[in-house]
Amino acid sequence: MSILTITDLNYELPDKVLYKDSSLRLNKGEHLGLTGKNGAGKSTLLKMIQGEILPDEGQIVWQNNLRISYLEQQLTYNEGDTIFDYLKKAFSHLYEMNDKIQELYITYAENYDDALLEEIGQYQEALENNDFYNIETEIERVATGLGISALGLDREVEALSGGQRSKVSLAKLLLEKADVFLLDEPTNYLDVEHITWLSDYLNQLEDSYIVISHDRDFLNRVTNCICDIEFQTLTKYSGNFEAAMKQKEAQQEHLHREYEKQQKEIDKLENYIRKYKAGSRSTMAKSREKQLNRMERLTPLVSPKPGHFHFPYTASHGNLVVETKRLEIGYGKKALLPPINLLVQNGEKIAINGFNGIGKSTLLKTLIHEIPAINGEIELSKEAKISYFSQDLHWSNPHQSAFDWIKELYPKLNNKEVRRYLSRSGIVDDNVTKALDQLSGGEQTKVKLCGLTLKKSNFLILDEPTNHLDQGTKDGLKRALKDYEGTLIVVSHEPEFYDGLVEKVFDVENNQMKHV
């Protein structure tokens, strides 16, 4: 039974067509993964489904009376609201019922109208059917599963980082008990333990959901069908991500064979026309020309370009790169973690592990002196030439283009060189001149990484560099980091990314370095 029907969808941006005459059905109970290259239109489609964006043509029709829940990009809260206060908003309709019951009891005490007792009973039954009296237990269960409890449920929302707010928004979505969930990159700020919890939570749902994720392992675990966006078309496959990609590969092989077959037929017709157009067989040649003109030509399959990177190295001769002694990190006077003792030597490649929100990003920012340490010592090599990648996609001028951003950072580059470096990083065509905030998350990440490829360094510090990236670009980034001659510290929630890349993993929670 279809609960969402998309028919003849057309949508065009100023620089490209995202969907052309595309259709899709979501059936009850389906767990659908939405996949496609960066910039293919995954997030745009989700926004269109939510009603935030209107299509140019076509219809998007939901079954009547469905409860649809999606991630809030901007959290709606009152000044002083804690995380717990915010998560309770998922049950606001039930709290309103409970308040109504109290009002009715007050009214009943004044006039003893038995009809009020009947109304109270109806509300009471609704609360019990919705497990109202276990709400706090359920909030704590979800908050613990996503690693939010470690932040403190009494912590004010105002004090949360962007990543922490994303996790809190995800928790509220899961608590809302909707018929359909719309999830855009829900694993971006989760570590392995919490991704596993989320996978188990989603798998036990009988409700439908649509999820966007670049994490292939996560998609394999939580989907039973896939909608892939490519060549302006929505194509639905059965099975999880791995099964869907096998179907897609077989389909593309078939299309490629058909294209090659047609090209041979076209060449044959064109040769005949050229040979006999002016001769005794000109009538036959004209007939072949009409046949050629009527032919509906197939389009060759050309996928968007993945990013390829090279991080230039400048020599460093000392053995010590950075060492911390009883380092306390955090904001204000409250330390996020016990004192940290970390030693990084020249040429080492290290991953930093620990659940999200514990302070990994704060540690990196403290090491590069972006934020001050609360206590302890940091010894940083005087020869260290640092290139730092922040996971936040914040731009000082979001209306600036990728071209202008690179040109401003490196004014000695000529226009041709700027375009060449952006192209190598996977930024091509109109994306070169489009405003940064109009690019997809993956394209913005590629632009930031491109900036690092133009700066010589001997110490790379990367905070969640694979967020938003397609698999081809992740593979290219991993190869570049393997080839990098300098020292590397990387934070990533994807073990498959740093597996085979790093020699050591530092467990920030337990202050322990492990060889891998």
C-alpha cells in the first residue's frame, strides 16, 4: 500500500536539472535509503517531500492523516530550556491533554457535572494508550542510546555545539512516534556505538522512513529498498544498499551495451548517407537520413566527478610534534574530560576515538590554540606547519563562490590554476561559481579540502573530513592521506575510513593509546 506517491517530478536549478519526469512510491513499512552522488538532489528531494520546496512540475501526494517527523535544522526552544525540556516537546500534545485533565478536575470541583468525568476518562485513556507515564524513561533511553545523556540532560540547549544540537534533534524525531520519519545524514555526529544503537532502533520500527546517508554499512543495516538519484531520474531498487548497487550495476551494464549498439548503428547509417547521398542510391540515402533523424538517441552514462587530493609536504626534522601533560580541555572553567596525556611523534598517523560530544573537536581546537586550555601543558614543535580541517561548514562569506574563496586564500594563483585545483577536488562546471551555501554538504567539504591541497604542511589535523562525502571521494581522500609524508591526526566516526590508514588510535575517554 503506497503512503507516498511522486509522479512526473520535474525540478530545475539555475545551473542544472535535478529531476526530469521522475516517479517514486513509498509503501507502508518500507525503510528506504536515498542515495546519489553529491549534488544529485538527495536533500532537495527530502525538503520537497516535506513541503519546504515546491516542484516545477509533478505531484507529491501523501496518504491522508499521516504523522510525518523530520529533523529540525534550527532547534525551536525557549531561553533557559534544557535538553530534557526540548525532548519533552516531542510529547507536547500529551502534556496538553494532561493539563486539560487538571483543568477539568478544577471545573468538576465547582459544579460536579458528571459529563466532565466522562471527558476526563477519555483523556486519561488516551494518555495511557500513548504510555504517557513512561515518557521520562523513554526520553532517557533514547538520550542514552545516542550519547546525549553524557552531555547532561540538564544542560541548556543554548550551550550546545552544532553537532550536539543535531543529535538532540535526532532524539526528538525518534521520540515523536510518527508514521513516517525523514532522516538526512543521521549518523554524521554519532560514533560507532551510537550508530549501532540507532541501527537497531530503526530496524525494529514497523513504521516507514526515508534516510539519506553516505555510510554504506549503516544503509546496509537499516534499509530494505533504495531510491538512487542519477541522470535526473529516481530509480527504486529492492533490498539493502549492497543488493541495490548490484542491481544498478547490472542495469548500467545493459544500458551501456544498448548505447554501444546504437552508436554502431548510427555510424553505419552515417557512412551509408555520406557514401551514397549524391549517387545513384540517393533515394535510399535520404530514407536512411530520415531514419537517423527519427532515432531517439541514448545518452552515455557519465557519473559526477569524485574528488582526488594531494597534500603537499614540507620537511620537519624534530621527533616530537605535539605533547600534552595533564591537559584539561573545555569551555569556561569546566573540563570535559579527565586530564589528557598525549604524545604524537613525527610521521605518526593517529585516529582519535570516543563518543560524540565527549570533546574530540574541543581537543583538536585546543591543540592548535584556537581555544585556550583550562589547565595543563601543550608542547607543540616549532617546526610544525599545521593544516586544519574543521567539520563545521561555516563560511565567513557564504555568498562567495568556491572560485573566489580559493582565489582569496591564494591570490598568486591565476584563474586557470584555480579552476584546475577545484576540478581535481571534484568541483566542476557551474559549482565553481555557485555561492558556497548553495552547494551540497559534500561539495562544500570538497572545497575546504581543496584549500588544504594548496598549502604545504607537515601536520594535518582533520575533524570528521568524511561527513557528507560520496564513497569515491572518501576513497580518494584516504589514498591521499596514506601518501602524505607528514603527521596526521584524524577524527572520524567511520572505522572503515581510518582502518589501514592509521597506526594508532587514541581513546580520548580513557586517555589510552592503542596500536592497530
